[in-house]
Amino acid sequence: MNVSVADARNNLTRILQRVEQGEKITICRHGKPVVDLVPASSAQREPRKFGTLKGKIKILDTDWAKPQNDLEAWLKGDV
């Protein structure tokens, strides 16, 4: 089915419903095809694979309390 840009603008909801039902609709400007509206293919996602980053992440500093200790030292005036 071919529709003009003005018709597409005014009837977008109805046009999208027809596309969802499987119909291909071509939007034309000055009688020339500009774009085809077709139903989107449902993308198949692969299931998540846990552990894919194992061994790739390194924790460099294990002293998680250090920032707190630095703050306390600064508040006491030791720094």
C-alpha cells in the first residue's frame, strides 16, 4: 500500500497497526517512494553467560577503609 507523507502524518496510528499485522506500507513524496514501513523482526537475544569476565578484573587496592582513615587523619590535623 502506498500513502503520501501527509496521509502518513495524519493517520500514523492506523498505519502502524496495519504494519504490525504484517502489511508493507510505502510512504511517498510527490508520488515517489521514500520509505518502506515493514514489521520489525523480533531480535533473538542470547542468554546471559555468567562468569565471562572471570580473571579479567583486578582489584588493585584492597584497603577499602583507607579513604576513611585519611579523612580521620585530616580532621585530626595529622596530615
